[in-house]
Amino acid sequence: MKRLLGVMGATAVLVMACVTGAQADGRKTESTLKLVQDRGYVQCGVTDRVPGFSIHGANGQWTGFYVDFCRAVGAAVLGDANAIQIDNYWLDALEGGDIDILHAGSTWTFSRDTQRNIDFPNIYFFDGQGFIAHAQLGAKNLKEAMAIKGVRVCAIGPTSTARANLEEFIEQNQVKWTLVPLQTMDGMWRAFFGGRCQMAIHDRSALAAVHAGRLDDSDDFVVFPEVISKEPLAPAVRGDDTQWRDLVSWVTLITIAAEELNITSDNVDDMRANSNSPEVLRLLGVEPGLGKGFGLDDEWAYRVIKQLGNYAEIFARNIGSDSPFRMPRGMNSLWRDGGLLYAPPIR
């Protein structure tokens, strides 16, 4: 009996300790959604110096593809796409609770998904890693570069997929290259454009954007056409809040669904008033139920489309046909156009 009472007492102490710990940490007792609503803005992390995706302008404003998806969460949750606070962060800041969501070109990988307290709600940009090189290297593609010995290649490290992919590529292909590890994106670009490296590895979309942004000396550099990896880019959230994960996922999927249904920021009000499509009416909050699972009103998706547009508009504005980069949609086209983007039914 004494032994049983001792076990029961120890269990009670353990339970009380867990409860006390949970109460001491607001993130354990309050959902991310409530924290954001109480705070009045979404704390969003991005990666700086990726033209077209996330860039901090001289006027202090953040712009880009990733930034617009940060703003989309603000529009959905708080009714205002400008109800966000953005800074340069990475995955450790997300795990530490410094930010609510990371839109920084983070690749969805097995190890990140299973070994860290991180969830990747869905893929919003299909990419692959490749190389940019100084033209004076004399290589126009990867095959030619592989034949050159002693090439110095810059890569972000130590936890980036770029560095791991480069190390595997060098080992598997027995190329005589030297890896030059850098700690930050800014440091890598300084090293590459400053001549410390003859090549650099990164997501090919980012390489194309950076190259297109160098209007004065773009001929001095070449982006190789090949990629050496799959890089499914996704927003990232902490792995302890399924409601927030689902909300961030559907904020992205809603923009894809809107494109599928031909809803744009220009015609959304007309579609809301005159459409006979049950799916359109559910999406735009005319038919009730869209906000039920999130604790939001039914018009949250309408606000996203009205303030940010559908996926095609976001893509074109930042990196596609309406931008200086004119990046083709490619794999990031809708499934009906030969791409990989697909939204589940809105029902």
C-alpha cells in the first residue's frame, strides 16, 4: 500500500509539473491563431536578398512571392494584408517561437519533417538546385564545368540542402571542385560576386532572379540550365499546432483553387454576386462553412483573393510575366496546363 501511494504521489507531482510548465508557456495553452489575433499581426520570417521572392527595399518595404503569402495569412486571419511583421529568419527561429510562420524558400525534406518540430503544410513552388558561374570560367553548362579542375563553389551551410546536395554531387561524380562554405545568403553572394568563388549553388529560381537583377553586368555570369536535385519549397510552421498548419496550408491552396475557378482580384466581387457555381460560392463565403474549421468567418478566403489575387496573379506580379524576371511557370502551372499545382475540392 505504501508503495502504491508512493507511485500515485509521484504521478501526481509529474502531472502537476506538466500542467505548471504548460501554464508557464503560453504557446502550450494558446493556439497560434489566438496569439496572432490577440497580438494584431502575423510574425513572419523570410530570407532577404532573393529578388522576386523576398527583398527588403530601400524604402523599408518588403516585397516578393514569399512576402505576398505572408500577407495572405494576414488578410485571412486579421482582415488586412498589411497586418504582418516581417524580418530575416530561418528554421531555428520558427522552432524557438520567434515567428508564427516561415516563408523563406525552405525545402520540404524527410529529415526536417521527421526530426524537427516543423511541419510543411503544402508545396507552393516546385524547384531544383543548380549553379551560377562567372562567365570567365569558360563553362556554359554543368557538363563543361565538371571537366574543369580546382573550381571553387560557394554554398550556404552547414544545415542547408544546397551544401548537402553539393557534397553528394562532388562525391558521386568525383569532380575536382572545392566547397567554400558560407553561413548566410548575403555572405554567399558577397563571396561569389566578389570573386572568392567561381560558382555558387542555390535554388535555380533564386539564381535566375539574382542574375536577372544584375542589369549592369549580367553578361559576366551564366546560370546553368541543369538542376541536380528536387527542391519542393513550402511554408513552414511549428509541428505542435494542427489548426494553424491547416490554416496556412489552405491559405495557399485557396489561391490555387481561385485560379482553377477563374476567380481574380478584379472579378471576385462579380463572381461573389453572380456565380452559379456551388464551389465558387463556398470559396467566397456566400455559402456558409468555410471558416468553421478554423474559428474564422466565412469570408477569409474572399479577403485573400481580393487583397492578393489568385496564384497566377501572385506569380506574375513578383517573378513572372509582369515582373523584370519573366520566369516561366513550368512545373508551377496548374495541373490542367501540364504543371503540378492542384487544389483539393472546396466542399
